Amino acid sequence: MSSVRKPMRIRLAAAVALAVAVPLSVVACGGGGGSDDGKIVIGTKFDQPGLGLKNPDGTMSGFDVDVATYVAKELGFAPDKIEWKESPSAQRETLIQNDQVKFIAATYSINDKRREKVDFAGPYFTAHQDLLVRADDATITKAEDLNNKKLCSVTGSTSAQNVKEKLAPKASVLELDGYSECVVALQDGLVDAMTTDNAILAGYAAQKGNTGKFRLVGLSLSSESYGIGIKKGNQDLHAKINAALKKMVQDGSWDAAVKKNFGQANFKHEPAPQVTSASS
């Protein structure tokens, strides 16, 4: 038990440090709509394998990163002109509204509440809430199988409550600060499953070192449309990003990015969604 708790505590300490550091960076960085000195500032996650991950060598990888890089290219910015800014879920709207980023691609589900504060281009991906379990666990094939079992999700997420309230009322829920902590807990038998969007789960399952350890159950407990968040009212940028997303699908780059980032997880994803024309 102690061997599991120690790395978790390290991660939690890092999360606290991040929470302190991010507001400082927001103040220190000037405005300008997220582009300055020939560069473009793009927000994404730094801790989601397969989607948005900052690697030990400082490079970025993941499907969201590949989508954002393609969009930036279409906007006239080469990869070396991109400055990546970490965009935790709770800070995305603030980063956009304060002009700290030009746009955000970070498993950013489009919904009416968020549209009150920002606009969305896209969508560029359709995800579904699913379960991730250990590969050798054949006892969980549907959400109802979680009754009398332990389910992990992140603090503040609605995913676990969706399962507990509607499908498995006898499940016990463990909430941790990050999905990485849930993966550790799942691997070491502290929980029986973890839940969130299937794209996020597939990213962890495909991560180097995790291949063969986990499996997605293959459920569709909810549907989420990922969009690119931009400042409200920027119609020109909205149109340009939508055009870039359509081109990415048409020239095969979208499919290539999905296979590159999720291939090892045997992930059955939806086809590329239809890009809409409305921004709000």
C-alpha cells in the first residue's frame, strides 16, 4: 500500500504547485489574443497520454496536439512557432477570455454552459463515456457490473456520478485529483474500473508501458463532442479553424492522427464528425 501512496502523494503535490503557478503565469503573460512575435500560443493538456502530453524532453504529443498543430499550420504558423500553454479543465475559459491563448484544443466538450463564455470551432472528435478495466478482469462487461465494486474518476467529474446514480447505485466511488492516479489505483487493484471519455481512457491504455494491461469495455454511457475553444465573437478565426478541420479530414491527416495516438489501444472510434458553421 505504501508503495502506491507515495507516488500518488508526489502527483498531488505537483498538482498543488501547478494550481499556484498557473495564476502567476496568467498575470505575467501579456494579451494579444494568444499570438505575439510571430508565434502562436495554443492551450492543451500536458498530462493526458494520447491526447495532450508534455514529454520528458519537452516535446508535445497526442491527438489534440496533432489537431492543433495542423490548425496552426493552416493559420500560417509552423510547428516551431507554437508556444504550448497548459490548460487544465477548470481554467480553459479564463485563459481564452484573458487572451492568454489563441485557441484551446484540450478534450474540450462543447456544451451550452461553456458557450456562454467562449465560442467553439468544430467539432473535431466524438467521444463516449466508457470504462477502463484490467485486461485480465472478465467480470465487468457493462456498467451494472460495478455494483459492489470500486470505481475511480477525477474530482469534480460527472462521469462517476452518472454511473452511480443511473446504472450501478451500489458502486463505491473513489475520486482522485488526476486520471494518472486512477490508472495507478486500477493497476494495483485498489479500484475495479475507472471512467471518463473513451478517448482519454484509450490514451492511457496505449501509453508506453501500459500496452496489454488494460482494456476498454466498449460502452457509450454518454456522448461528448470535442471542439476548439476560441474567444467569443471572433468570427474570422472561427471560420479559418473550421476550414482547417475540414481539410484535415479530407486529406487523411485526421485518420492518421487517430491511428498514431490510439492504435495500440484497439480503440473503436467514431468517424470524424461533421464540422458545423455556427460559432454559438
